[in-house]
Amino acid sequence: MAAVTGPATDRETSGAGAPAARARRELTYAVLLCLAGAGLALWASTRTWAVELATRPTPLPPVRAARTGAGLLPWLPALAVVGLAGGGAVLATRGLPRRLVGVLLLALGAAVAVGGGYGLVAAFDGTVSRQWPAFCLVGGLLAALGGGLVALRGAGWPAMGARYERPGRRAAGPAPAEAAAGPVTGRRTTEAWDALDRGEDPTAD
């Protein structure tokens, strides 16, 4: 009977742990998507998107003025920074708050992607570099994908530090045997230290 019970128990344990492992993987993928997408968009927004040529009276040559994505679309790097913070907030939340964070990340990623798309098609004055707006577009889509995954499935994922919650609850309610012995031992120890502080011998009783 023992030989039959062992393998069955192992299979049950493995089957119970599979959903938890899948939830951790999904959490990891979603956070990485959000952080990678927002980071890529933030980096791309600091690159030169356009070079404007300002003409001056002859014989002075024209002046070249480089404009970054942040200079053309000031709100773009701000949204990317919020996206980075949101990726960390996914780890620190759970349940409905985490799903709300996912919705926020989805909206931010979509807005960043729109900014990158605008940089691709807009007719800026001067020479336009389409490489960096494209990176910004890809970063926004990645962040939006991660946020959508959080909004759909994040409520069931584990939270940061969840492994420590059960021991904490056990510590809040001591076992019956400890409840009987613990307070007495603690009180006696405290009284002994108090006696030593007063210069008395606690073993003199």
C-alpha cells in the first residue's frame, strides 16, 4: 500500500504546483514586457528625431538644430517613466489593484505607441530620422501587451513577499503549548534582567 501511495502523492503535489509555477512565469513575462517596452521607448525618445535647418542671411551658413523625440513630444518620456514605475507596481500589488495597474499600463503603452507612430508619419521640418520613432512604437506596443496581460490574468498571480505571509499569521497566533509556557518564560527573563540592572542577584530567591 505504501508503494502505491507515494507516487500518487507525488503526482498530486506536482499537479498542485503547476498552476503556481505558471502564474509566476506569467508574472515574470508581463513585468519584463512592461519594463522593456517602457525602457526602450524612454531611450528612443531621447534620440534625435529631426534636424532642422535654420537659414541665416548670406553669407552665413544655415544652422542645424537637432530635436529629440522628447523635444518634439514632451509628454512621451513622461509616459515612459510612468510605465517603468507601473512595472514595479505590478510586483507590489495583487487582486483588483493589480488589474487596475494593468489597465493603466495598457493605456500608457498605447499612448506611447501612438507617439512613435506620429513620429514616423509626421512631416517635421528638416531631416527626419525614422529609426527612433519606430523603436518608440515597438516599445509602446510591448508595454501595452504586458499591461493587457496583467489586466486579464494578473489578479491570480502571486504578490511580492507572499511566501512570508503564512509564517506571519502563525506567529500572530502561538500554538497552545507555547501559549502556556511562552509568557511565563518571557516574564521571568524580563524580571531577571531587571534585577541585574538594579544590582540584585536574581538567583538569590
